[in-house]
Amino acid sequence: MKRIAILLSLAVLFGCNSNPNRELGRYKMDQEYLVASTLWYQYSPEAKALYYQGFNIAKERVLEYNRVPGDKPKAVVVDIDETMVDNSLYQGHMIETGIGFTPETWKAWTDSAMAKALPGAVEFTHFCDSLGVEVLYLSNRTVHEMEATMKNMQALDFAFIRPQNMFFKDSISGKEPRRRMVSQQYEIVLLLGDNLSDFAEIFENRGDDWGESLVEQQKEKFGKRFIIFPNPMYGDWEKNVYDKQKQLTNQQKFEKRREKVLSF
């Protein structure tokens, strides 16, 4: 009954955002651009293979770094969304309703505790546990979402699901202060994420080249210290699509997306 109530509240939240003066078909088209990327994420075996590949490489790196003695206990820092759990049902609901992201609907989604584990993610946490390497969850979910997130991940059998391993967003979105806090107690041997800013502060300001030069500077770390997972649905890369403008209408966003597509 509780899950039904949460889903109903999610439907109400999306419904309350609707505009009765707009044609429903046109309104739903506002999130149509998400369809191909969401379908790829939900169905393609290539997506599944990339997750297995990423976690296989991560296990090799943990084994390698765990052999090196150190003064601090070793830890792997992982993002949660689209790294450990799959939230593509939320994107699906955006497509279905035509209504974009809002903090209220996102909170209703996380409260539902319906996210599924991504391929290889649960096994990886238990692999680290078997080696005595801590897994620390550094997420931009808010501290108000921690209880529901822990409930969701415990049900999926993730290891290390306890408050002291959760580093959620309070007031600052940037992850560097939390990484520094973690590094006071642990030696961070590996970072896993789907967004470049999951790895280092240098990626938080990508510049006009979308961050390509930053990736080039840090290229030796990918597959060694940084393990990146696929997420074609959303991310910081979108800021450059919209020329870093936050108050665009859906029509303006549509036009910006079309402008950025390269052709011959």
C-alpha cells in the first residue's frame, strides 16, 4: 500500500505541473528527445556489457592497489545514480508525462525505493568487502533522501549500506569537499561514476570545449584511477548544449539541441 501511495503521489506531482492550455500531444513532445537514450539504457545489451566491463576493470584495479601497503585503510568512492543503481524509470515517466525534472518528482521517485541495481554493481561491493576495502557512496542525492536510498540499496543486497558510508549532498553540489573529508580517513584508490565531476574538482568547470581538453589532460587516469560508466540520458555535458543558460523554455532548449547537432 505504501508503494502504491508513493506512485500515486508521483503521478499527482507530475499532473499538477501540467498546463491545461497546451495541447497534450505537443506537451508530451517536450521530453521526446529522451526517448532514444532511455531506450538504449533500458534495453541495449551494449549498455549491460559496458557496466560489466567497467566493474571487471574496477576489480582488477582494487586487487592491484590493495597489494600496496599504506598508512590509511583503502576505499573505493562510488557515485550512486547511473553508477550503482538504474533510475531510467524516472526518465521514462518524464517521457510519458512530458514534464521535466523537478526536485519534488525526483524526491517522490527516490522515496519509492524502486531503483534497480546495475549489472555487476552489487557483486563489486561484495568483492571489495572480501578484500577489506571499504566502499563509500558519495552522491548528490540530498541528505533527506538517504533513508529511502539505504532502504532501496539494502533490498538490492549492496554491501556497506550504513550511515557512515553515505556522503550525500547537504547544501553544496560540488563533491570535492566530501572527497577531501573522505581522504582524511581513507586512501581513495579508485573512483567510479557516470559524470566527470564524480572524479575530480578539475571537471566541475568544463569550459567552452565541453571538457574535452580536461579529459585529454587526465586521460592516463581513466581505467586506472577513474572508472566511468555510460549515461546518455543526462549529465553535466548538457550545460554546454544549452550554452550554460538555465532559464530556457522547452522550445528554446529544442532549438539549442538542433543547433548543436553536427552533420555533413
